[in-house]
Amino acid sequence: GECVGLASSSSSSSGEEEEEEDKLIACSDDGRVQVFNNSSDDDGATLDVEGEVSAFDVRGDRVAVGGREHELSVWSVSTTDREFRSRNVPHDYLDMRRPVWVSAAKFRTEATLLIGTKHRQLRAYDVRAQRRPVAEFENVTRHAVRQLAILDDHSALVADVAGSVQTVDLRTMRVKARYPGPAGSVRGLATHPVAPTLLFAAAGLDRHVHLWDASKRDKKPIASIYCKQRLNALLWQHHQQIRRRPDDEDDDDDDDDDD
């Protein structure tokens, strides 16, 4: 099937002083989750999440998936057991069932998640509290939500199928900033895992990888890379330091002089 997403994860092996085992986890739209061990030659485990998948995320040993008529569910990679499955929201004001189409998912913490839907909704879940969302917001974007990323404790990045990338305040659900660049559906969106600044990148059907710095006033991409092929996933390399170009340092010095 088509690749829905890529993620890296590390889990501690038995023994307190042993090193962590790095894993690369990939998910396809037919519900097949494949785990690759970077530190060994083993093929890794395979997990079948039972359904069509269009949303995927990983945190530690847990995998979150969802899709068309596939409620959000959380699985354990080590035990291959399902630990949580959400329940559909109540019927609408006409007492009609609301269709399920989870199109994006993102862990906020080990127990809380944020999802986006094909119907322009954002929903927050707490697996410790209940199976239904603890908060729901309508019409957050103009088009179907395609990707989510957590920028900080109170902000999330939301990308849709039309190439719109924006920061949303999770407390008020208001748009804080918009980031131009993508010209097609965004299929990968991720913040840098170790960079000191608020760097994030997006990739999609326009064949470009765009890079932004959310701490800057100018919201245009600070870099764009043409990759020749339509892109379905994006993954930062862990432990990879960001090297600033000399011209970037000169720009910062100029800004300081202007102040």
C-alpha cells in the first residue's frame, strides 16, 4: 500500500544501564505497520491495525492510527495489542450519524492526542478520561485537515489538502500565523526534534520540502528543496545538529545593528 507516514522511536531494553534501541516505524494505507530495528539486522515486527489508515503517529512504544470509518486507536508496538479505541461523537442536531474520517493524528503526551478530520474538525482525546473527545472544534481550516504537528505547549501546526499551513492556538482555536509555500496537499509535517529554534518542515504533492522558522517575523520559508517526486512522508534525523550558514549569521548581525 501507499506510505502514510514515517516515525522514529526509541525504547529501553531490559536492564537499567543498557542503551536504548532505535526503531524506524512505517505505516501504509492498508493498515500494515512495519517496525525496523536500526541497531540490528532483524526485520522487526509487523502490526496489522485492522482497517484503512490515513492518519498515523508514534510516541515511544505506542502507535496511533485512524482513517475512513476507522476510529482513532492506539496500539502497543511491543505487545501488538490495542490499548485504546475511540468512540464516535453523538449524532448531529438532525439525529443523524456523523461520518468518521480521521485524516491526521498527533500525540501531545503519552495519554493525550489531537486529531484532524476530513470534515475540517479538530478533536482532543485523553485516553485516561473517556473514549469520546474531551474537546471538539469545527471549521478550523478551509479544507480537509491532512497533517498535524505540536509546535509548543499551547500551539499546533495544521496543514490541509490545499497546501495551507497555519499555527492554531489550542486554547482558543484561533489562527495565530499562516505560512506560505506549499502548492499542493501537505503529506508530511514535523518540527525539528533537537533544534533550539522553532524549526519545522513540510513536504507534499508539490514535490518540495519547505522549511520555516516559527520564531521569525517573516513567515516565508527559509529554505525549499525540490525533490523531483511527489512526497508522502517526512522524517527528521535525530541527533542531527543544525548548522547555520554564514549568510544567516550575517543577516542576524544586520538585524541587531538595525535595532
